[in-house]
Amino acid sequence: MNESLPFGPSPGQPESVTPVPPERLGVDIAERLASVRRRIAGAAHDWGRDPDAITLLAVSKTHPAEAVRAAWQAGQRRFGESYVQEALGKIAALADTTAEWHFIGPLQSNKTKAVAENFDWVHSVARPRVAQRLSGQRPAGRPPLQVCLQVNVSGEASKAGVEPGEVSALAEAVQGLPGLALRGLMAIPAPSDDFDEQRRSFARLREAFERLNACGYGLDTLSMGMSGDLEAAIAEGATLVRVGTAIFGPRPPARQ
């Protein structure tokens, strides 16, 4: 495979995270990684999937570089970040590794240069203009930046992404841009504890993916599923799941 939380805060209060002693950090993260990998393998078995066809992306946003290194030492190789400045510090701190860095947060035009220069993947392309900037700013000599188009499968006004019916137009605008390789689709559905509702949301992304491939796009990546719904995502064909809390524990406040 390409790859006991404290009680929550009182209502209206920021989440308090108890620091983990350094000697426990690596052990805790290794144990959580193993647990997540078992979940992926179990879901793959349940739905007739090959677990080796499902990539685990460890979402390390807001967690310190030492936590990322602990995950690396436990065998994890792919990491997801949402805040550019914070990510750049971690990329520098792990420059002695071959970690693969995925940008998964909303991408503003004034951040595209740093992303194009430092990341391997971008999962959140939602506008042709952003794709064009990434293309023009990808350094010569670097491999193409691997990109996914973000789709708003739940119709939430607060979420980035194009509507499912607009995916074809965006794919046409992105496909063929120099310095980019269009790999697939990504979604962050509205939260739900209902397994069937989770599946319905992920099915909308899978169906958009299948429509594009029927038109010859040759996509291979369905980036969907997180700590609370990865089983439903795998049931609907996820090839990459983005897991943070279940690996790194409660999320500290963002540094950016």
C-alpha cells in the first residue's frame, strides 16, 4: 500500500491538545498508522478491492515537522498540507528524505508560485486561472505537477470546487497545460455519520470521474475519504484517502 484521543473542547472553546512526550511521539504515530492501514485493508477486503491500489496520504497540516518525521520513520511517504508557509518549513525540515508533498487546501492565486515550486501534487484545482498559473510557474526540469480537480459534490456554498456538471469544462481547460499532469478528481463532502449518505456523496465524484474517462481523459486518481469516512470512500472506488486525525491525533491550531 502506497503507504486515545483526549476529550474535545467545551462548546465555543478552542481545542486543547496535550503535548506528547518526544519519546512517545514516534510510537504513537506508528501505532496509529498501522491501525489506519488495517482499516484500509479491511474496507478493501469488504468491497472486493485490492488494498495495494489505495494510497494513504497522511494529512500533516498544523502538525509539527517532528510528527511528520516520525510518520516517515514508520514507513509513510506521502504527506498532505493545506497552509503554504507552514508546509514550506516542513518541506525544508524533511529535505533529507524523499517525502512526496501534496497540497490539498484551497489555492489562491498569490500562493501558486510557492506551490508550483515545492509540491509534487495539488488536489484542489478548481479554476482554469489557477491551473494556468501553476503551469507557468512550474520550474523547468522538475517533473510535471500532478493535479486533481476539486469537485463540490455536496453543493455547499462554503466549499471550494466546481459543480459536478462543470467538471468537463475545467478538465478541458487543464488538460494539456505544460508542466501539469491531470490525474483525477478530489472532493470533501459535507460531514455525515450515515454510511449510505457518505457513499452517495462519493458516488457523485466517482460518476464524474467515469464520465471524464469515457471521454478519453485516462484519469487514475479518486482522492476522497478521510478519517471518519474512508470505508465509504473505498466502497465507491477511492484510490487515495486523506487521513489526518487518525494518524497524528487532535489537530493543533493552524500556524497560518
